[in-house]
Amino acid sequence: MTTMTIHADDLFAEALRDYARRSRKSVNQTVKDLLSPILGIVKKHVDDTDNPFMKFCGVLPKGDGADIEAAINAQRVIDPEMWK
């Protein structure tokens, strides 16, 4: 990875910060997102090792949803005796 610096006037810098804020992204990510298509850079597939939570993402096999919903509902039961 390389660090780069750009020199920008105040109007440009503020417009870029505003755009990044509205996009809910960092200025760095905003610049990369804006320039990538112009430079012909295609985003590569996110490797599962980049995000430790990727193993929790995806689609459930058919029928597993009911089992998971039942397990969650069982945990929602409040035992009044525990709260006395």
C-alpha cells in the first residue's frame, strides 16, 4: 500500500469531505471509490480472511430458519423467579 498526498483548495477539500460524510465513508475510501472506475480498476472480490465476521454472513439452507427462530424464542422466555 502506498500513501499519497493531494493539494487541494479549501472549496475542493470541503466538498470532498461533505461528499464523504453524506456517503458515510472516509475521505480516503471516497477518493478511491470515485477514481477507481475512471482508472479502470475493478474491485476484487472480498476475501473472507479480510473480515472475521464473514463466516456469519450468507443465506441459511432451507428449513434452518425455523430451528434458529425456535432457539431464539426459547431464549426470550423470562423466568420471573430469577428477578425477585
